[in-house]
Amino acid sequence: MPAFDPNLGQIFVGNDYIMPAGATLAEVKNPADLSVVGRVAQCAPSVLDGVLEKALLAQKDWAALDGKSRATALHRLADAMERAVTGAAAELMTREMGKPFTESTGELMNVAPIFRYFAELAREDGGFVAAPTSPGSLQYARWYPYGVTGHIVPYNFPIILMAFTVAASLAAGNAVVIKPAPATSLSTLAFMEHFKALPAGLVACVTGGIDTAQALINDGRIGAIAFTGSVEAGRDVAAACARHLKPCVIEAGGSDPMIVMDSADPEVAAAAAVTGAFHLSGQICTSTERIFVHEKVHDAFVDSMVARTRRLRIGNGLKNVEIGPLVSEAARAKVMRLVDAAVAQGARIACGGRVPPDHNTGWFYEPTILTGVTPEMDLMRAEMFGPVAPIIRIRNFEEAVTLANSSKFGLGAAIFTSKLDEAMAAVDRLEAGMVWVNNVLGDNDALPFGGWKLSGLGRALSRLGLNAFRQSKMVMLDPKAELQSWWYPYSDSFYRERGGRWE
């Protein structure tokens, strides 16, 4: 079996790394120093034919396995993942998109438990029995896979967000085809090595751009789609799936608010805000992008956040740093445009707000805190996806919740308070799919991940995430065939029971 080589433009099919016929190659550059990391094949839609042929064959045998055998296979897969968290995939992830290496390895360390969770959940839940509507009948529902599912994955967490839906789909009995983001195709392909622990053809990874993704979505052999990306792209994916009546899970980003009330410890809240806003240079769908701070603790919060932010180290992710580059020149240009517009509208830069002088090669931007921000500014309405923390001073809880809910997004939200009534009211009233009280950015394999409003459709993780990749079948099993009173032609007694009349 060929080994993965990041320079050859390979894809992963049938448990082999192969070079797709006729594919052009695109260079991948390190956003920290603009060096060439490798080359990625731009697969034509025709490449999917061979991929799906193998997937459909493998899926039939996989779906026929009993739940215990399928779970055992997924646990073996998880074992392989745990043995290699610092391998080629982690380093390639850092070199491809700039993520600090400690965070690349941290991401890989959290993948295996997701496969273990879904392995056991699917083994335990194969359906349910209902109370019968007729004596002696066995009436129940069973779950069945869709067949082959497509997974379009973003660049910020290319492996763990892939695992959110791929683990669920495999546990449900499907085969999967993965289309990674162009910026992190190499690390995703390197990670495919682990899937050789499963039957050949069950997991495939094809690379490319929009054309490849569209072909995957529109192919009738794909039973369901999982997508994570921008709102604009998410709308297009959902519309394409709707034309085929194809189920989909859409995670379309957010602009998460954090509320800091006067009862909160400003030092603790500021530490959380630094992590929430600047982790992965702000390139997280649940990043803290709008901060609302009570006027009584506002100045102390800002002072503490600025002091902590100035201690963050900026540089190449292969060194000991917290802040790596943004993924591309376009990503940094968007951040700079939004910050400059806010300053022109009256916001003040408390720290950052520039390209770091020592890192003018690559796509670096200093972690930036803005004060004097108003709700009308563009950066309060957009998804920033960069290391920027805009702060608005608020007078009370009502104002904070109203401003927090004034966004078209509704992925996550956080509140820092020591008052139980405020915490419970925030949980009920914040318009978001996930709420953190006195914390940020957490998730749980057993709880649903996803948003409200324009932040998406459906859920990943938990039992809801498993159900997204399986379909139900109702069964009514009578022990023997007997004439039923409601069958045609109706008897006289049936007519009389229902008030029938004769002319």
C-alpha cells in the first residue's frame, strides 16, 4: 500500500493513497512563512464514480454487521488514533493553516473518544418498541443507515469536526466520503491512515474545491450531507440538498456574545475572554466575538484583559506560541477592514490593531481589543473569524440580553455572573443553541452541538447527531394473518358501530 506523500496530490480510496487521473494540483502554502507545504489534487466530479462504487460495496457488509461487531471495529480504530496523536497529521495541520502545534496535537487527542462514544451509543440504541394498537401485535421502530454520506469539512478544526459527523455516520452503518477544506487537505489525508483499520472502501477522502463539493452534494448515491462553513455556503448546500430532498446537517458559524455582569470576578471573566476571543487566532465558530460588560466592572475587566493579551506569544505554530497566523491573506484582510472601519466610527484600540512588526511575513495580526464599540458597527454584525475582541459597556442585564440577541447568528453564548437568577434567565433567554455559564468554548460528546437562526440546521454529537445519519422504519408484526373488521368490504356491524345509515 502506498504511503501518503504531501507532494503527490493523492486522495484516499479503498484504503490506498492514489493519484486521481487527470487532476490538476494546487500548492498549499504555510501561512506563517509562505513556504510550500505540499500539493493537493483538484478532483474532477468524475473521480467520484470509482470512489462511490467502492463505498457502496463496503457499506453493504458494514451495515450487515451486528452492533457489537461494528462497535468493536470502531474501538480498534480509536486505539490506532490514540497511538499517533503527535504524528504527521499534527505537524501538517500546523504548517498548512498556522495552528500552534500544541493545539494541533490537542485536537487529535480528542478525536478517539468521539468514535468510542458513538460506537457504544449505536450499539445500545437500535430502535424502540411501542405499546401495540392491536392485541398480540409487536410494533416497533428500527434504525437503518442512509448508505453513503458526504462530509464537507472546514479548515479550523479539520480532524475533530470531521469526527463529529463521520463517527456518527459510521456507527449508524454508513460508508463516508470526506471532502476536506483546501487549506487543510494534507493533514486530513495524513489522518486517513488510521481508517485502514476499517474495511477497504468504507472511508474515502477526495480533495478539491467548490466543483468537487457540489458533485458530492448532488450525487444521488449520497444519502445525507454534513457541512460546516460560512452562512453563504451553508445556504447553498441546504438549497442543493432540498432540491434532492436529501437530509443535511449544516453548521454555519456564529458571532458569539459574552455577557459579564457586575457580580462576576472581572479577572476570571477577562481570562476567559482572552481564551474565547483569541484561541486559534479567533478562527473558531464559537469564538467570543461580542463582549458586553457591566459598567461597574468594565474598566477592571478591560485592564485585566489587555494585560493578559499582551503576554500572548505570536509566531510560527511550530514554536511555543499562543497566536499563529490567520489562514490566508484574504482572512487577514477581512479582519483589518472590519477593525479599521470600527476605529473610523469611533472605537478605540486598547491593544493590538496591527500586523506585528516582527512578523510581517505571513498572515499574522496582533490580538486586538476594542473599546467604545457601538452595536451599529459592522464588526458587531459580521462573523469576524479573527483575533478581535470588541467590548460594549452595558448598564444592566436586560440591555445585555437584548444586545446579545440582536445578531442574525445563534450558535453559542456565554455569561459570567455569580447570581443564580441571572444565570438561569440567561440560559432561557439567550437565542443560541449552546450557552456557557461562567465558562467558554466547551463541548460534550453526549450533548448536541449546533445553533439557532442563521447558525445552522440540525445537530452534531449526542443522540441527535447519531440520528442525523440514520432513518427510521416503523414495523407492525402480527403473529398470524386474521380478517380485520375494518377491511373492505365493511360489514353491517362495522357500519352500525360508526353510525352508518342505509337508504
